[in-house]
Amino acid sequence: MKYKDFVNDLELKLISVNKLSFEKFDFDKEKIDALYFRIDSEDIEIAEKSDEYLRLLSPFEFDLSDGPEENDSILFSVSVSFEIYYFISEVKEIPDGFIQKYKKDRLDYILHPYLRQVISDSLQKAGLPPLFIPPLEHKNYKDKSENINKDTK
């Protein structure tokens, strides 16, 4: 079976947060000029496949830091794993390379709005200032670092 035929037969039924954790670190707001964030979308996995549905797990890591480099101080960190259920209309074999291609072509775009909301809610609950995470523009945004250019004082 071809990738395109398999994907066209998938019917998205449910997206839920499977795991969520966040950690806030101590920092002096007066010493921070700009904030940077990094989103790392890790490899998705097929958690379960039956005759009727396909369940995927897609983990993400989000770090808010005081600089663009990996060794800069982390101020806030969120780990979230989404669980995605698709109904399948008939029993089919999953095409070779499905996971990698689907993640690149579609899944990041589907999950990005949910990820933005989870991060926003987590920051608010931690008592941190609001953060605008731009809509997804790139096919793959792994290790993409952005300067938020927000006044944190």
C-alpha cells in the first residue's frame, strides 16, 4: 500500500495530553534582557494498531532560556506527550517509512496549536509572563531557537 492511500484513509478522532510536566527554575528577572525558546519534537511512535484504529504518541520538549545556546540558563521547561487516535476504515498494513514521513508532512502541523496552548497554560500557572509562540512556518522545527524579544521586567 502506498503512503498517500494509507494517510487519506486515516480519520482523526482524538488528540489528548498523555503526559505533562513542567519545571520552573529560580532566576532574577532584572538580569534578563531577552528570552529564547527551543522546541524539540522527538520521534513519534506507534503505540498501538488494531483493525479499527491507530494510536500514536508524540513527545515534545520546550525550554525557555536566557540565551540561544544549549548551555544557557534554562528558566522554564515543559515536557508533553500527545496521544493521537485515528480510525482506519479497513484493515491495512502500515507503509514502510510511514512514521518519519507523516511526522514531517502532517503531524507537527496538526499538533503545533495544541502544543502552543499547553505551553501558554503552563507558563501562566507558573506565574510567568505570557509568551507568544508563532504559528509553525517550517517543515521541521527541531532545535529551532527563537528570540522572543520581550521585556521581562
